[in-house]
Amino acid sequence: FRFLLSYATRDEIELLDRGSGGIVAIRKRIAEYEEESPLFGYLTYRRRKVLIKYIPEGVSRLVQGTF
């Protein structure tokens, strides 16, 4: 089980992707992501729960500092 959340606006988040694929599916989806806002996600990997934070290059330092 996995999901990725992205910012829709400053105060709202939206479900970007979800599914039952593993780390390969999440990597593929992150590689396709072109916006300059952080992504947050959750992944079950080998019976462990993993939280994901992806901050793409080009995100302002102010935004980087808040996460």
C-alpha cells in the first residue's frame, strides 16, 4: 500500500497517487513529477511503514526550511 500527497494550494493538499505498487512505482511517479512543491508519502516496504518526503530541486530555501 502506498500514497503520495502534494500541495494544491498553500492551505490544501491533494492525493497525487495511490496504489498497491512498491518502491518502483513510487520512484516512477516521483520521476514524472514536474512541479516545484514538496511531496509527502507513505509506503509499506518489507513489513515496515516508511514516510517519504521529496523536495525537488528549485524549491525556494524558505519552503525547504519549513520542512
